[in-house]
Amino acid sequence: MTGSTEVAVSAPIADLESDSLLGEFAEGPRLVGTVCDHCGATMIGTRVVCSSCVSRDVSRIALPTDGVLYSFTRLHVGGAGPRVLGYVDLDDGVRTLADLRETTEPLRPDGPVRLATDGDAWFFTPVTGE
């Protein structure tokens, strides 16, 4: 029996380990996101398909710099001092796990936070005086 079978080849999928979540946009450095042009879902990172409806009709966007701290913890490992991690709900509804840096304003759940960068590193800090 001879014959050929056509097999669909999938597009390469972005690797969040090698593709930086920090991108350069007209507004300056921002987290990279993807919006589905079919259902409107917004996701963090570069995607080739929508996580919600599996549409391939997606576009790269800059995510908001402001959000609200959902929850956080301090990890005490080694002698370098604590590493502060938390979940941040961005103003467009995306939730991300991020490094946090404390300022004179203490961290608190439901407190406003803003994206900041230091070279290639990105983190959120409490918003002061707003």
C-alpha cells in the first residue's frame, strides 16, 4: 500500500526561558505581552496561539507598568539577604509572578506597584505618594 499522509507542522513556540519578558517599546522598557485579536484575552510573554481560545490571530503588545500587589513573600536563602517575590495584577488583568524591591513605602497586599528596571532586570516597587 502506498500513499502519502500530510501532517500539519506546528509553528515554533516561544521559550519564556530564552525570550526576555522585557521589551523596548516607544514608551520605554515594558513587559512584553500578547493580545488575542479573536477573543481579546491578554497574556504575558510572546505567544503564537491564544491560551484562551487557541486562535493564532495574536499580536505583540506592551503591558501596563502599573498594577496592584496581590500577595508576596520573603525568601531567606543564603547570606545575600531575603529575595522578595510576589504576584502582581497588572492594570489590564494579567497576573504575573515578579521580583519586588522595597522602598521607603512598605509592601502591602492590595497596594499599588510600578514596573522598574535595572539593566536587563525587571521588578516592581511600591508606588509612593499617590
